[in-house]
Amino acid sequence: MNMMSRSLSSLLLVALWVSSHASVSIAQDWPVWRGPTLDGHAPKAASAKVPLVWSENQNVAWRASVPGKGHASPIVVAGSVFLLTHEEQNQTICLLKYNARNGAPMGKLVLHRGVVPPSYLHKKNTIASSTPSSDGKAVFVVAQVGSAIHASAVSVQGKLLWQRVVAPYRAGDGWFGYGASPLLVGNALVIPVETDDREGGLFAVSKFDGRPLWRAIRPQETGYSSPILAEIAGRSQILISGGHQVAAYQPQDGRLLWQVKATSRTTCGTMVWKDDMVFASGGFPESGTYGVVVNEQGAKVVWQNPVKCYEQSMLVAGEYLYGFADNGIAFCWRCSDGQEMWRQRLGGPVSASPLLVGDRIYASNERGVTFVFRASQQGFELLGRNVLGDSSFASPVYADGKLFLRHASSKNGDRREFLVAISEKVQ
């Protein structure tokens, strides 16, 4: 029996998915990694709906149990929350579905069976760390299964549409396991497979059937960054860092538009941008944050500093760049020249990427603490410090008037994950 047949057979064994009939504007969805505008910004009208302060007994709209383990962030599509998880005991990778209004479980689809984490998987990683993407009709999932990267498409009603192997993924020097999220660009799903051999690259497959469309050659270096689509200097381009460079590719065919030497061998964060400038951070073995200006002739590094935002992405708000570094220090820099406006120690370590809601930044550390502070260059202003559980690697997201958080709690060695919706108006 081939892989597709096994997956279709497994569909008969999972819970029946319940269709959601909630009337939710597409602008209120959070359908992909880094949100509808691909920059970690909630819609402007969201600022009045998300509280500054919450706890186990305050401003929690609902809380749902999450089976298994994963660091993938939730996505929200037409009244439903989708979440990727790995159930180690059952050796499965599953796509979960919840009702966004009340947290009720709406189904669990087994995508892969017999999945065992690779021996080199980093203790801070999981094999369900890739955030799904959706075009409103299907949910697209990428995962490492054995020594290959697999892509799947599932209808929002829960039917497996297609599943394909994208590329080999074999253990090499410094490998921590897969973690990048796919990027939807038109009718293509763009998937990074950053390896230290010749079989890696940036792969585009059709979102309709998974057939290969193009492949962009990337440096033969291990990397974990997710690509992002941006409008830079009047041109749409796919940005990605890693392999001692930041680079841009043409969305239609993967042609290299420009590249510039910046960052170190390995990065994990997703790049951000402002007008004709792009920004990247992180790095192993060296650390650094870089500002790069892009024009018709190419690109040039115009400023850099030694700050390391490694797994987490940064955030641009107005004319300023914000980072929550690995060491738990929050930074504000001026985009144009990298001038540091302020820094403030909050506490780390950090893996989740920050979220902008109005003029407020929501940023979680790995210990289950979500800080809320003002996006202002005038100085640091803490607005809230909120604790749920004792572990958080997934990034906070906004949809339909709520903040969605994936956290975990551990007691006597028993770790349990949960999905929680935060809202001032508890229903």
C-alpha cells in the first residue's frame, strides 16, 4: 500500500470533522504563519478587544486540552482553529481542529503514522513545529517524517486532498530537526528544505495537487528559517535568511533576485521589512542583527549589531524594529540606521515570535510568561505580565477578537499542552 493509500485509510479511523458555519470575516482570520499581512500584525481594529492582563481565572474565554506535543502556532480559518501536534505514544502526526468560539474539539486527522523523532532532534524542538497555512479552502501542512519532508493538503472540512514527499532530509552537522513553516504564494506552496547537501533548496509545489513547480538553489548549509513574501522597493519577493546571507527570490519561478552576505551559517527567524529595507537576526555559530537596504542594483548591509534573536522573529512597527532576544532582553532600534532607542530586560529564554496588536506588543518567553509592552521609541513601558502554565514555544496569534496561545504545564514529570483563548468579554 502506498503512502497516499495508507493516509486515506487512516482517514476512516479518525473522528468525524464537524463543519463550522460561523460567519467570520476573512480579515478576522489568522490563516498563515505571521498572520494575514505576513508581518505579525493584528488587524488595526483588534486593539480594543485584546486585554492587557489575564490569568487562569481572568479574561480566559476558553481553554482546551491539546493531545501530544508541538511548537507549531495555531491558525484560525472561518471560525475554526487548526493545530499540528505529535502524539509520541501513538507515533502519529495529527492535524487538530477546534471551534474558535468556544474551544470545542471538532476533529483530529492522522496525517502520518509510525513517526519516531530522529535521534538528533534538539531538546527544544518537536516534530510538529511547522505552523500550517490556509487559503480558506484547504489547510497545508509540512512535516519531517523519517528522512524526508512531506507536504499535505487537507480541506477545511477534514478530507485529505493530497500528500507528497517534497525532498530528502538527512541528518548532518548541527541538525536539530525540521521547524520551518510553508508559505502560500498564489497557487504555490513554498517549502524550505535547508540542508548541508545538494538535495536541499527552496521548493514550490502546486497547492492543488502537490506537483513540483520550481526549485531555488540555496547554500548547502543547515537552516531553519521560514520564507516570507514582501513588497520591497515596489517588487514582490520571497525573503529568507541563512547560509551566511540574506536573499530574495522571484515568486513566479524562484529566480534569485539578490543576495548579500549577512548573518551566519544557521538562522531560524523569519525576516521582516520596512519600505526598501529588510531585517534579519539570529545565527549560529555567530550572532547578529542586520539592516539591509534594497534597490534596483541589489542589496547592501547598512547597519548591524551583535544581538541574537535566533528562533524567534522580529517585528516592525512604524519606523522602528523590535526584537525579544534569546537572553530575554527586549530592544527597540530605528529601522533606518539601527540606532538603539531602548533596551529592557524581561526574562528568557525566548522562542516565540512577538505579535503587534494596535500599539502593543505581545511577546512570550519559554517559561509561559507573555509580556505586553508599548510599541514606542520613547522608552520601554510594560503594560502587562501574564503567566499561563510553565512552557510556551508557539507564537501568540490574533483572530475574531481573541488572542490564542498554545502553552504547556508540567507536574511531576507529566507535561500537558493546552490551547487558550484570551478575551476581555468572556462568553
